[in-house]
Amino acid sequence: MAEITATAVAALRGKTGAKMMDCKRALVEAEGNEEQAIEILRKHGLATAQKIQGRIASEGAVGSYIHMGGKVGVLVEINCQTDFVARGEEFQQLLKDIAMHVAATDPRYVSKDEIAAEVIDKEREIATASARNEPKNANKPDQVIDKIVEGQLSKFYEGVVLLDQPFVKDPAKTVGEIVTEKAVKTGEKITIRRFTRYKMGEGLQKKEEDFGGEVASLLG
């Protein structure tokens, strides 16, 4: 029987909202396979987060965060189902936390669905070429190379996709798992709709100083 670790149980709970013991039982029954464990929980009506996802989240709020004395600023919109939850302490704290996270990590997308297919194809092409050019991978079969490529793509997603990033206040969980936990706690569907990150002076052409030429002119 596959070993069921506390990390695996916690990850399943973050994705489903089910109780820890229910998650452990499902993983044991599924012999450690997370997807099968989720299916087992759903069949038993225990996957709260899965049931919430079918709802419409049209309320919510916009949160902000200013960092480094005004050098970096973030606006983020998070949606929920009712204004009551949007005004609650849990939701408002989530707004602040996500805005702070965006300021710190500078993601480019909310979810993988926003990434153009050609961007993913290009990253896959680069990862494949890099894996095949590694001398240690010279004699490895295609399926091993494919696993290496998928690992590289996962790292790419962690770098640019907000929901896939380790949460800055608790790196053991992803931002997506944090959002799921809040959804389960409030009993409402919660989604991050969009964000904007501003960095002071970003995109502006800055004056280039020719200190060498300036010194030479003074000496001449």
C-alpha cells in the first residue's frame, strides 16, 4: 500500500475542503492517487469545494496594497456570491493577502487558462530542447524526457500563474489552495478575477549618465 503522507492529506483537503480524516481515508482507498481520492470524496458528498464551484460569484470587492514607500502598488478584484461575505473579515483579509502576494511575486496571469497556446508551446519547445541537450539525458527514453519537460513547465507556471504560486505567507500551500480554503470556510464560491500591478517608473526611458565622458570633459 502506498504511504499516505501528511502533506498529501493536507493538499487534498486544500483542494476539496473535506475533513482531514475523510481525506486520509479517501487517499488510502485510492492507494495514494489524488484524482481518484477526489472522485471518492465527491461520490460520498464530502468534497465541499467541488460543490461550490458550480455557483455564480457576482459580488466581491477590489483590494489594494502599496509597498516600498509607494514604489509598487497592486489592485486585485476577488469575487464571491454575496455582499455579506465580501464585507466580512475573512474575505477582506484574503483581499489584502492576495494583493500583497502579487506585489511580491509579480505574476502575469491569474490561471493557466489565460496563457495563450503558443506561449505554452514555446515553453514546451524550449524545455524539450534543454532536456535533450543535457549530456546526462543522452540515453534516456522519451517518456523520461517528457517527465522532465512537464517538471520544467510546472516551474514556469509557478513563476507566472498566480493560482499556481506558493503563497508568500505560507509557501506549503499555493494561492489556489488558499482561495479554496476561504471558499470552504465561508461556504461561498470565491474566485480571483483579475489584478494589476504597478511599479513606479516601469516602462519609462531613463536618462543614461556618461560619467566617463563627463569626467573627461572636465579634465580637458
